[in-house]
Amino acid sequence: MNINVYTESTPNPATMKFIVNKLLINGSVDFATKEAAEKSPFAKELFKFSFVNGVFFASNFVTVTKFENDSWDDLMPILKEFVKGAVESELKVQDEEQAEQGDFEGTDTEVKIQQILNDYVRPAVEQDGGAITYKSFEEGVVTVELRGSCSGCPSSTVTLKSGIENLLKRMVPEVTEVVSEAL
């Protein structure tokens, strides 16, 4: 299979999305630090580049977060070539497959919240090179975790409050607020 890699910017100027024409992982996985990447041969190799500050994988893409003083104009050709080679040589995203949980658990309200996040929010967040994970629902407050390009993105607070919170409040009357768990 001939691997094609193309790039897409994300709302986070420090993060670029590298999309390939092959499934890399079912679900998503975030490596915010070099140490976290120890169980991922692919992420470990990416962190060998001095400009890589974070790596996130979901379905057919990897988002790379760079340090502020580096320029995407210089880095994109290097990373495109690396990602193409890594995918062609079948470098694994994870040593052992740890697929994210697909079944929702909890009360009827919690299951409804998770279903909405999965069906409506996750695809939009993944478009921007990120991921959202449901954490908890207590006393009207939904706690989620934002990863990938969403982590540290200037517009993620706006997305969380005006987008996700409004959607959940409208569809699940028990929801009063949505907050993001700090990583």
C-alpha cells in the first residue's frame, strides 16, 4: 500500500495534524511527555526530534505539538517524511493494544451524556486533532478530559463552554455545567 501523508492545521497554532490513508489505532492515545511515550515505539521515535513537545494518535492521524520557537515551515517536511516512513514500516502506536472502552457505564443520565459526547462531540474534536474523554457526572457537573491539540489550545475553553456545555444542557436537562480536568 502506498502511504500518503497530508497535513492540516488545528485551532492550536502549536499543533499540526498529520493524516495518513491507513488506520493507525482504534480509539485514541495521548503522549503529553517523552516519558509517557515509553510504551509507544512510534511516539518514542517522534520525541527524538528536539522540537516535539507532544504526540497524540487517533484513527488515521497523529497530531504533533511543537515548542513555541520552532516554525512549522521548517518542521512539516521533516515530519511528513518521518510519519510516511513510520507507517510504511508498520511502527506500532502501542506495544500492546489498549483500545478505549466502547461500552458506556453508569446511570441512565451518565450513559446518555457519554452517548452524546461520543456521537456529536468526539467527531468534531477529532477533526481538530484532539480527543475528549468522559470522566464523571456529579451534582449536575460533567467532567471531561481534553487531549491532543485541545490540550492547551486557546480556543478549547470556548469550545467547552459554548459548544459542549450548551449541547449537553439542551439534551440532558440534569447537566448544569461542563468542566475540563487539568492534565
